[in-house]
Amino acid sequence: MATIGTDIYQAKKLLLAEELVAIPTETVYGLAGNALSKKAILKIFETKNRPKFDPLIAHVDCLDKVHSICSNIPKKATLLSDEFWAGPLTLLLDKKKNVPDLLTSGLDRVAVRIPNHPLTLELLSKLDFPLAAPSANPFGYVSPTSAQHVANQLGDKISYILDGGSCSVGIESTIVGFEEDEVVVYRLGGASLEAIQNVVGEVKVNINQSSNPKAPGMLKSHYSPGKRLILGDIMTNLKSVAPDKTGIISFKTNYSNEVRKQIILSSSGDTTEAATHIFQALREMDDANIETVLAELLPEEGLGRAVNDRLKRAAV
Ligand code: TXA
Ligand code: MG
């Protein structure tokens, strides 16, 4: 069983030996290994049971290290990294030759980000290679937002989980790439569209290529929890379910008299707060003694869009 702790030297030792370590970030926990080592990358795919056509994000702690693996960085990428790093934004940039094709699934661009978590930034600063880190969950399941979530799902496959507490953002990073002069958002995440548009103006949103494995939008059922999830107006959908076998995930409304279990994502109606709770809510519903989960969409603003994206994938 994995040890949960805060010893970055232990983490460093394992990473130098091409082993894997789960690391905290502000978005979700990552399953990390040396991004320049084929052996470590293969272990990541194997441990997650993830198909090799789904590329990994390289994590670094400073711009110098970004430049060591990327070239031809567009002006708009620099504007975005100035604004959001360290933070919940991943950029797709032309890769240099030192980046293994295995990391990018043979694509010419590598996904890179500087995560905003003190423990992980300190760990990265002590390494002379980037860390490849997909979310630390088995492929196709909800991303982990605490060390315990990682232990529950991957605890028998890795030896160390670096504990950085609960993730402050709670959903994965926003993924942005550049086509000609256009800025393209491939995954909605912890950096809102409004915030990105404030920096670079209009962007193209291209998140629905989920049947194309080379697109970063992930497979459609990526966030599938174990329970049937029905998305829509909760009062309407309540009419067709058995209340004692039903859970509700609401944005801000209290329906507690109606069903066995209820989770309100943000009673004050704050989409950023809702994002920090969504994955925990899906996990709790999975563990609850219910058959069906009713959920409703958030307003399409701020992080509401990204939460809605996760809910829609979970509902498929
Ligand atoms: O917040 C996050 O981004 C977390 C934390 C740990 O940093 N990581 C994460 O990784 O969510 P993962 O592997 O679960 O999701 C990364 C997504 C995948 O959908 C993948 O297809 C896409 O990024 N991606 C990675 N490299 C890519 C590339 N070179 N071109 C296009 N898409 C890429
Ligand atoms: Mg993932």
C-alpha cells in the first residue's frame, strides 16, 4: 500500500529511479514520472491503464524549463503564460527533439504547464527533468482531488503519494493551443474562458472531438461515475425516480426533503466554489446506497462551463 506523506526527498528519490509518485497540484492530483524517460512514461500508461494514443502533460516549475522542451512559442502563448502560470492552464507548444514521442503520442506538440502548488513546485525545482503527470486515476474515472482519493484507487500500484491537501481548484487545467493566429481551447478547465479572452481576445472552443483520440478532449465517457446520472431539471426528473434510491447534485438549491442523499455544490451560487466540489460529489454519490443521481447544469459562465462539461461526460 502506498505511503502518504510530505517528504519531497523521498519523492525525488523515487522519480530519479524512474518510479512513479502521485503529486498534488491546484487542479487535481497527478501520477508523475520523469517526462524524458520512456521507461517512466510507459509505467504511467500501464498504471493508469491508459491507451498510448492519449498524450501526457509535462509539468515544470519555471519558464527556462518550458524553453528546454518547447520551441516557436507564439506571442499569445507568452501573454497567456504571463497571466496564468503558475496556474490551471496547459499550453500545446511545438516540442523539441529531447521530448520522447511516447509522451506526445507521436504529435508534434507537447502539452506543458507550471502547476501552482508549493510542494510540487519545490519538488520540480529539485529535478532536472519535467514531470509527466496525467490525473492520478484509473483511465475513465473521476480525477482525484485529495491524497486519499489517489490511495483508494492506485494505492496498491504506487509506493508514494505526496500529500498536498485538497486541491484548491478541483477540476483539471484548461488546455489551449494555437492554429495559425487563432487561439483554440481544447479542454475547458480551471482557467475560465472569460479570463482567457481578457488576455487574448476571441478564442475558438473545440472540445467535442472526443471520438478522435488525438484530440485532447478526452473520450466522451471520461468522467463516468458508477451510478446512472441524469442531467436536467431536477424537479421534473424527480417524478420518474424512486426517492430512497436517488441522490441529487444541485448547484445551489436545497432539495433535501426529496431524496436519500443531496450535495449542494455552492449554496452561494459561486461557480468557482462549485468546481472545487464537483469530483468529490461524484465520488460520494458513487459510494452512496443509491441507484440514480440527478444533477443540474450550472450557468454557462466562469467555471460553470467546465463543471457542465464534466457533468455532461458523466451523464453519457
Ligand atoms: O490539471 C491537469 O491538467 C492535470 C494535472 C495533474 O496537471 N492533468 C491532467 O492530465 O488532467 P490528463 O492526462 O488527465 O489530461 C491531459 C489531457 C488529455 O486529454 C490529453 O489528450 C491532452 O491533455 N493532451 C496532452 N498532450 C497533448 C498534446 N500534445 N496534444 C493534444 N492534447 C494533449
Ligand atoms: Mg485525466
